[in-house]
Amino acid sequence: MTHEPARRGSHSLDPHLHRYAARATGMTASEVRALFAVASRPEVVSLAGGMPNLAALPLDSLSAEVGELIAAEGLTALQYGSAHGVPALREHICDVMALEGITGHPDDMVVTVGSQMALDLVTRIFCDPGDVVLAEGPSYVGALGTFASYQADVVHVAMDDQGLQPEALREALAATQRAGRRVKFLYTVPTFQNPAGVTLAVSRRAEVLDICAAAGVLVVEDNPYGLLGFDGQTYPALRSMDHENVIYLGSFSKTFASGLRVGWALAPHAVREKLVLAAESAALCAPTLNQLIVSRYLETHDWKGQIKSFQQTYRERRDAMLSALEQHMPAGCTWTRPDGGFFVWLTVPEGVDTKAMQPRAVTQRVAYVPGTGFYADGFGSRQMRLSFCYPTPERITEGVRRLAGVLADEIDLLATFGPTASRLMSGPQTPSPDTE
Amino acid sequence: MTHEPARRGSHSLDPHLHRYAARATGMTASEVRALFAVASRPEVVSLAGGMPNLAALPLDSLSAEVGELIAAEGLTALQYGSAHGVPALREHICDVMALEGITGHPDDMVVTVGSQMALDLVTRIFCDPGDVVLAEGPSYVGALGTFASYQADVVHVAMDDQGLQPEALREALAATQRAGRRVKFLYTVPTFQNPAGVTLAVSRRAEVLDICAAAGVLVVEDNPYGLLGFDGQTYPALRSMDHENVIYLGSFSKTFASGLRVGWALAPHAVREKLVLAAESAALCAPTLNQLIVSRYLETHDWKGQIKSFQQTYRERRDAMLSALEQHMPAGCTWTRPDGGFFVWLTVPEGVDTKAMQPRAVTQRVAYVPGTGFYADGFGSRQMRLSFCYPTPERITEGVRRLAGVLADEIDLLATFGPTASRLMSGPQTPSPDTE
């Protein structure tokens, strides 16, 4: 039996267009997504994605452990749990956070489906439409998507090689307050930042916290990469210095396995209660099986040794990328030199538009993410993010070599015909979020 | 190094109170949660929860399969996937939906963290604050929580033993339109409804669809229990009769394993695209491992046979509950007689307040969910939901016997001293969502 659909709006490409909430207006398909499909072909070196390298994981012992877990605790692992999260896992997470100086209580934590969900819940409970979120410029593309989906406006705060600039933060707060706008929180990835690859200097951390506390603005510290310092070094988490005004977001996506989607938020007690209620309404609970897998992994595996192995892998790849950049990049290009994490942030000569250049780069079998995706305000056309996390050092070297060739051609064209942007169409910029 | 927190608001129990979004106002801790903790003691028969019975699952073969999956496909299973969902799983889901007459395309589906997340995403893309959602009265408590968290207002539509009343639906639409309010969708659990345990008559289904289509109102069909008919019977899904105006939500929580948190939405094509974008911003992607586990289970296990075994288990428990109700309940109580699903809806004599009575019931070692939690408008004080999914038939019989005793005492007190509500404090009603 077939039923006649409503006729209303049926001439539109999307007959539901008149029905969407205001927050859905900004949710349009990314024009770079088609390019991502091309970029995932094996002949293309992708410096675009943020997928962690999992090759070093001990799959055989994990396989045995998870099998045993299901056989022995299947009735718990396959059953609903609480929205708060599995208690044993929350205790283990406290040990993980202690490595960056955090003394947290398992009660003040909520386990989420990756830290992306933690960020979604924090935004949900704090941001009314029109509220302002301060964020580094550039900032994590997936966070910008979340803020947009709650109709919060992002005001970027400038960074330099030492991370967020305290003076720029003061100015941004003063300007938004003069404009009569409500700032809800500062969103920051202080350590091995995505996408800039810089770290907030330890000497600036207390100042940043002071400025926010004085202005009555919360700090949301997103720290997926903090344990991936290439020399095993760690930095004191902002949360370790202020437990009342900082909401801390953590994740096992980079230190263990992204496909399990296990992250968490550590929050002041009253906020944590709201987060649990929001988590219930968002997904009832994070998957019990995945929480028990992580909990058991932390109990039975040498997880610190595993993180050391990740550090070494990523250091080699960072080295390969920096060497290749040094060797191949045309004059006028500059880039950051990360001492941890996944990303290098590249600035190209004035007149080159990284978004407009992207299809040409993919034709030359190399992909990156144009810089505009990491800004809510259209900035970033001279920047791009290069990821060294996933390809092998050899592929990274080859990718950078190809990219340098594309850039050299672009600079030649620029000298002859003028800026890229006027030669190629460039629509609105909404790259697909990649990874937290 | 310890940092001074902001002083602002520090005299409040929650120093962040002035910072929350308007949508967070309604997120207050449930007063029944403390009772739930008591209700989970082994000596209490809980007829409150909606946890499926997993005892019949083949844990040994699942253990072997999942172990093999991690050994053979670990690098995929433990890695990020797309927000759209694992393609093979989406194809298998089409086979599952075909059992209820649905012909869907894998492209038009998005895999979510349980169908709760699908409902969250649907509400996110359609509901502005103040928009109206129509829902059966009573309706699923977790859905009411989600609608509240997006500040949508619920208007209930009356049911009878044949489910949603078409005439009541027409009236509700006319009344909201007269009031100048925007109705975004009808949320319905047409088959083996939670909490009422009734099913929308097949003869009413086309009429309900017609009414909504004519009014330009979408239908969100939530169908977690549809395959749990006690005689193996199925009903044609609303989506099988109208593929343009129905968004269908499905789940493996009741037919396989709730702790994996794998659900889905099947939506008109344009809506599906928005759902994928919303899913990216909410959690990047559903856990890859869990999707591959379900996919492999559907390939290698006799999942239809497993569902038959679930049907039989729940039929025995339904029988135990109905027999015990028949045998023990005092005069003046009425209840529904479900032919599938998890729940019986009980109405008690006038003057008895099920919420006020609850602590006394727990003292007598039996727990239930008071009816007010299933209404957004304060109705339901003479109702309660009784779940027969989790306890054994013997425990169900004993639980109903205890409950009947509590009710008999309550009716005696009522005859002597007047209504319960005036004898016991009864605050605002926001029970914790239990299960989808």
C-alpha cells in the first residue's frame, strides 16, 4: 500500500526545507567532501585527515581480552549502563589525567561517545543562540561545527608560536563586553593544538586562567593530544591549575583507539550533574562494551608503554614532514614546528588561495585541508593544515614534495596572472569535520 | 600550583547557575533517582526498568566472533568511520526493516548511538524553541526529555486500546493551528507502545498518515519493539506506507544488545543529509567496532531465531504479569493487555496518587514508574508503568502480589483519610529516562 505524500513544498529540491529549525540552516553539505572522496584514493597522499595510526596496537592480545570480556561479563557489557559512565573506567581515567597534573574525582566525570560528544553536551547546556564562544584562531573544525549547530557565535583569539596571546584574549573579552554580548566560555586546545600544532606556553597558562576567571568566563580545555609529546614531555593541564572554572575534555581516540569512541568530561560538580542529564537525553549512555574494553585495557596492558610507542611513531613522521618542508617548500612559505600532536600549520605567500588551489593539488595527488575551515570568520585563505599522523614517513616526504610543486606552479601563475581567488570559483567554506 | 577560582556566584550551591543556556533550565536531577538506587537492591522486585533480558544471547559464539573481528579487522574496527555509518551494516538493516514491510535504501539511513541519538538529531534539525511536537499520551519518557532539552513543547494526543485516536489527532492539530503554533512532527511508537503497551490498529495507520500529510506535519516513527510480537506477528510500519513523510527510527537494543548502542534513522533523502551533518557535530561517528559487531552478527548468527527466542521469553513474562494482575489487583484497577513489547499500563482508582505512593511500594519491596513521567503536562497521577521484560516470571508474580497489597492498603487509607496526594509531599515530576 503506497501513500500519497504531502504536496507542500514538493517543487523544492528538499520538500522539508520550510520545516527545519533555525540551527539547521548552517548545516549544508561540505563542498570539499567530494574532494575528500577523491583524496582517499590510494594514489593520493592525504595530508588532510586526522586519523590516528593504529598499526602499533597489540591486536592479538586485544582480541583475546575482548573475547574473554564478552564471555565472562557479556550480560553487563551488552546491557544498558548509566549515563554517568562505568565507575571502574572513571577511576582509571583519573590515573590517566594525573599524568598531566590533574587531581579529579571519578564522580565529577561523565563518560561520552568521544570527546566530540562531551563538547556537544557542554555547548548544549551553556550556549543560547547568539552567545559568544571565544576560540583560538585557527580552531578545531569539529568544534566550530558544534558551536554553529547551537547558533553560538565564535570570536577568534590570535595565537603565536607560544599559543593563545593573553593580550588578544583581554581585547576580545573587552570588545565583546563593549558590544553587550554574553561570552559563555573560552574553548581552547592548549597543548599540541589542532590545527596549528603550537602549545600554550606554561608561563602563559596562569595568566589565561586569571583573565577568564576575572571576566567570569569558563574555560573549556580540550586535550586529546596532551600525552603525545614527542620527547615524552607533558605540560600542566589548565584543569590542574584551576578546578573550579575549567571543564576538561579528554579522549582515548589518540592514545588508544578512536573507533571505540570513548571520551570524557571532567567538570565542576554542579555542571557534571547537568552534563549527565544532557547525556541521558542525547544517547541514554555511552556503549557499555566500549567502556569495559578501555577499562580492561588500562588494567591489563602496558598503556603507558603503548603511548610511548605512539610518541615515537609520530615524532618520526613529524621529522619527515619538517625535513621535507625545509627541503622543498618555495620561498615565502612558513610553518609551525610542533613538539607533539598531529599537525603542522602552513602559511603560503600572499595571493595564493589554499582553498582555490586544492583541486589542483588533488590532481597532483596530494591533499590537505584549506585554512578557512578552521575559522568561523572567513580568515585562513593563506593557510592550510598538514597532518603527519597517518601516512608513513616516505609518503609524507613524497606528499610534501608534490605539494611544494603545486605551490611553486601557483606562485608562478600568480606572478603572471594575479591572485588565485579571481581565477577559480570559491564558495562558502564548510569543510567536513575530520577528527577530534 | 593552585589557582583562585572566580568569586562570582560562589555563594550559590551552583556557582555556574547564571551561565546556563535557557534549555538547561529544565534539566534538574530526578527526585526519583534516589528511589531507583533503592529499587535496584536485590530484595526489591523492580517492575520499573526497561532493560531487555539478554540471558538468551549466545555469549560464547559472540565472544569468538568479536575476538576474530578484532584480530582480522582491528585496524578498521578501532578506527574512526564516517558519520553516515558502516555501509555493510546499513545494507543489513534494510533486511531487518523488510520484516515490517519497509523498502529502504542504505543511502537514506544514518547509523546512530542507539535510536535515542537518532531522536536527538531529528529534534535538533527540526525544532526551534516553542515549536510543538505531538506525541501519544502517555509517551516514552526519554523522548519527552529530548524534546524538553530543545525547548519544544509537547501536546499529547489521546490513545485507546487501538492506539492513537485519529479524531484526537485532528483536534490537536486544529487546536495548535488555531493558537498560531508550529507543529513540527508527530512522535509516535505505533507498535507495542512504551509505556502504554498498546498498538496502533492497522485500520488506523493510513488515516493517521493522511491526517499528518494533509496538515504538512512529519511523522517520526519510533519502533524499537516492532519485532517483539508475542505470536511472531508483525504490523506494517508507518514507513512502509509512506516513504516521503515518515522518519523511521530503529534500534538493535531490544532485538540484539542494548549495550552496543546501535540504532538508526531512515529518512527522506534531503533530511538524511542533514542528519549526517548533525551526527558529525554530535559525536563524529557511531563506534565502528559496534557497527561491525552488529553487521557480523546479522551475517553469521540466526538472528531471526534469536528474535523468536526473545518473543517467547517476553510472552511468558507478559503472561505471568497478566495472570498475577488478574489474581491480585484490587477492584477499580484496570490495565492494558499487550501482545508484544515490554510494558503494561496500569490505572488505579481515583484518589490514589501513584507518585506519592511510590516510596511505600519500595518499602514493600516492589518498584514501578509513576505515570506522570510519561506526560509533559502533569497528567498520569493515577497511572503507572509496569515492565515485565527483566524479572523472571516468578519475580513478576511476586512483585505484582506485593504491589496489589500496597494498593489495597492505599485504597483503605483513602477511604479513611482522603487522597494520597494531600498526605504526602509530591514535587515536580521528572523521572530519569530509562530505556528507549
